[in-house]
Amino acid sequence: MIIEKKVHTCRKCHSKVLTKNNINVCGNLQYHCKTCGAYGVLEPREPYTEKEQELIIKAY
């Protein structure tokens, strides 16, 4: 059995000293970096590609 462990780092200072900081309105888990004091989302959503945007507009 293979177990993968995901290690999150701060996007500003790349520190691994993070604490969970509630959930935002969209349901994403947020963090607080103890090193630099930054707040953010652990796994931000990727923006749509050009092809995906065209497909969405066509479907609309």
C-alpha cells in the first residue's frame, strides 16, 4: 500500500510552519503562516485555460 503525504508551504516565504485558519465562503481550507504572518488558501483553484473559456462561452 502506497501512502502519499502532501506537505503544504507558504506561497510568500515557502515556510512549512502553517496553521489551519478556518474555511472561506467557497469552502476552501485557509492557512496562516507563523513565519511571515501571511494568510491564504491551501489549494487555490486553477484559472480556466483559453480552450475551456471558449467552450464555456459557446455552451452559454
